[in-house]
Amino acid sequence: MKRFFRYLGYLAALLLAFLAFVAITAWPNIGTLPKGEFLARNEQSPEWHGDQFQNPQPMFSNLRGGILQIFESKPGEEPDRPVPTVDSSAVYKTPPATGLRVTWFGHSSMLLEIDGVNVVVDPFWSERTSPFGWLGPKRWYPPPVPMDHLPRVDVVVISHDHYDHLDRASVQALYERGARFIVPLGIASHLVGWGIPNDRITQLDWWQEARVGALTIVSTPSRHASGRLSARSDQTLWTGYALVGPHHRVFYSGDTGLNDSFPDVGEKYGPFDVSFIEAGQYDAQWPDWHLGPEQAVLVHQEVRARTLIPVHWGLVKLAHHAWTEPPERILAAARCAHVDVLIPEPGQAVEPTTHPVVPRWWPAQPWSTREQTPIIASKDGEPNHPYTVPACH
């Protein structure tokens, strides 16, 4: 019996040591919940209710049927061969001839060179979308363009604080390069905790704006959530962005489900030269969290954009669909809606107003069509009250 309790003590000690290791490795990345002046700013927002931010339109989620199955993996959901990428380092030595050049680095990380202002969006140069360096969704290829090969970075914009959009190491590295930060309400608390001075951070509520050089950056509504492995979620806001320059306009959806705000965005700030709409990492069990391909095309039309570049795909696996399914379904929906789509290789710098032709670079493999796996958002969090998405005939 004494031996049993001795072994039990060893096991408890090992468990405590493991938990301490987990806490120590995750703690720097989790961030800091808003309090003091940051919490007071949150409480002034029309989107703050009780003790958290809330969507005007509630979201439906089947947690048991949807979220938990992410940890499974099926053939085709991740690449079985190297994904082609481009290093555009040399391109950045010359300003864009048209005044607008964009580089998608995979998922939602990108560089926008617009009317003389260089903007990095949702930077992600780390290996995993996780608080742990040793556990969590792992990127399929190294960053196409090393961070130190980027041109001057004037400003970094963050859409929300999920790990695939707010990466501590990337944020700190860009701060060291002199960047300013524009973020939704509450996220300044994370950044200040990571050593970024408050005077380098601008927080925005929906429909608020900030100026960077000749560029106006506007926070636009989205339908999503926030949180970084904390017992308290939705303490920071989620957003999209309209970037309005004297000659060019760009829209970025951020992570969002379908909602009623996009026509207003198009009316106030469109037409846009290009839209970056999230089109991947969707599931029918949580259709209000992400748009999916067909609804991405609809949002592109509602914001009055000319060229659509789908994002939030092509780098990590966060949902159950073939990794090549988002571009296939986007192209199918775009053909029906007569929408111009551009799908550059990760790291490829393109000037969208010149309508470049980019050859198909992802492999042909089985994928589910709209009819086989429909992604249709609810209007009010109730699955029996869905939006109507135009069908293709």
C-alpha cells in the first residue's frame, strides 16, 4: 500500500510539472484582458452588453457536432505535397506602378501597398496558430516572404484576437520595425502587455476611423467572437476594415458570418478596387461564424468591390473541408455571379487593377460542392431562419 501511494505521489508530481510547463509556455501568448482604462473604453461601446461584446445578430453553433471534430483529420484536408509559394522581396524595391499592390501570405496575413501607405494585415509569421509552440494547428509552409524582407511597414491592422489573426511574436517584431497599430476595442490591452507603448496603438469601435498618411482606415462591423484561451471570452471586439485612399479603396472582411451591415459598408465607402473576403475554415455546424465561399461572393457584391481575393484559407487546417475547396467553390460561385476573382500564390505580389492572370496553382482533388455541403447563415441564431443566398442556374 505504501508503494501504491508513493507511485501516486510521483504521478501527481509529474502531472503538476506538466501543468506548470503548459502554463509557462502558454502564458506569454495568451495576453491580458482589458481592465482600467481599456475596460472603461469597452463599456462605452454600443456593442458592449453586460460584461462582454455581443453581435447584434446572435450566432448558431452546434459545439458538439462542429467544434470538437476539428481535432479529427481526413484525407484531402491538408496538402500531401509542397504548396507553391513566391518570395516577392525583390518586387518591393520598386513602388507599385498603379499605386495599389497586394501580397497575400496565406490565411488572412497580407501586405497592402496603397497610395503610398504600407499596411500589414493580421500578420502571422509563427509556426502554429496556438498559445503553444509545440501544440496546435501548424502552418503548411514557411512564410513566403521573410519579415525582414518586407518594405517599410507604416501600420499594422488587426481584425480580432484569435490566434490565427493576433500573433504575439509577429506583432512584437513589427513593433521593433517601427509600425503603428490599429486594432478593435480591447486589443490594446494585449499589445501593452507585450511591451508596445499605448501611444503606438489606436483602438476603434465599429464605424470609427483613423488616419495614416493619406489613408483613412475604418472599422466595419463583423459577426464573430473573440478570446485567447481564457475563461472570459468576447472581452475584445472583432471587426473588418475599409481602407480608403485618395486613389484606391480596399475592403477586408475580417472573420465574419453573413450579417446586415455589408450593403451599408458599400454605400458609405465603396466602390472598392479589391475585396479580401474570408472564404475558408467553415462548417455547416457553425454557419454564422464564417462566410463560406458562396456567401463570400455575395458579400463582395454587397460592398461593391471589383475584384475578389479570397482569404482565410491555404495555410492551416481549422475546419473540415478539402484544403482546395474554398477556391474551387469561390470560382464556381463567381462564374455564376459574373464576379472577377484573383487567387495569387502565397507571397505573390500583384496589382489587382491591372487584372493580372494567375494560373491555377493548387492541385485538382475531390471537394464538396455548394449542393453537397451548403453553408447558409441564420439571421438571428436560429437555423430555421436562414438568409437567402442566390442560387446558380
